[in-house]
Amino acid sequence: DAGVIQSPRHEVTEMGQEVTLRCKPISGHDYLFWYRQTMMRGLELLIYFNNNVPIDDSGMPEDRFSAKMPNASFSTLKIQPSEPRDSAVYFCASSLGTSRGQYFGPGTRLLVL
Amino acid sequence: GQQVMQIPQYQHVQEGEDFTTYCNSSTTLSNIQWYKQRPGGHPVFLIQLVKSGEVKKQKRLTFQFGEAKKNSSLHITATQTTDVGTYFCAGYSSASKIIFGSGTRLSIRP
């Protein structure tokens, strides 16, 4: 079975540009998570969905960040406009309930110049 | 707000030595999970603990959940070079909050 799929794997963009990160969770999983990882701040939960509904978005840094899950097999994380401090690795993860582990995708390495 | 503190931040050991990392939550957790992330990789789920005082083992790894369900530990016996990576705990609260610890980076001298 395919794991969590993320695209793109690498993204380099200029400050002010819009960035869209994509995630396809494992089929059948009902939870989807977006994380950001940096050396300074570690692994931060940005938002998570249950059955396509956002449950907790308290980790979303500011209004420049938005996330959607239009269906059970696709989610996006959008940054508009992007800033250099947004440079990080963004992970998507999915799970079946909260009593089982999360399966992480390979991540998107974002560099904002 | 809820916090999950993890110590130590770094640990450098000689191959064959033991290793332990600790997680402490400011609030009672419903469960706690442990993950391992290899350098340049993504976090990989290791195990989940749910019950107060629970102890689980995976080969050389021993996981414990405190009686008050506010702390947890991961102990590796006789480390090997394949154990290199960063170990994270993730605490789940009854309020549907999930917080990852800051991680413990383990490096090993062969």
C-alpha cells in the first residue's frame, strides 16, 4: 500500500509568492495532520482534520496560512504571501482514529528567499 | 496551555551503552505515542501507551507511562548504530490536543 503522499518534495520560491502544499493520506484514514519542522521550533502541529472537518487549527501561525480538505483523499496547505521565516519542512500525516499511530509523509522542504 | 517537555535535548553515547529519554506533560494525558526520526527522514511511529503505569517492550526498547499519566520514558538497552536519530513523544489530551515533545537527538560513537 502507498503511504502518505506529499507534493512537491522541494519548493523554492520568492518572498511574497503563494505556496501550495499537497497531501494524499492513506486510504481509509480518518485523521489528517499538518506539521511544520524547523531546527529552532522543532515539530509543530499546525492543524488537523477528522473526517475532512478541521478540529484544531490553533497551531496555524497566522492568517497567511490556510488549510483545506475537500475530500477524504486530498488536503492542501496554502501560504499566501510567503515569507522567509516560513522556510521549513512541512509534513502531512494521517491516522485511523487517535488511538493508533500517525503515518507521516516524506515532507515538503520549503525555502522562501 | 498544555506543554510537553522532553529531556535531554541531545545524548551522545558509546555503542553498547544504554539511553533514556523522558517526557513530562503539564496536564494529564489520555495517551502518549513515541516516534523516531532518522536524519533527513520523517517521523516513524513506534508505539502507543494508554494505561496508567503501562510498560511495553520492543526488543531493546522499553516504554513506560507514568502512574499519573503525565510522564513517559523510552529506554534503549545496549544501543546500536541503527538507533541513531531523534526520538519524539506526542501527548494526546482529553481536549483533543496533540503536542509533540521537542525531541531527543541520539548520536552514537561506534
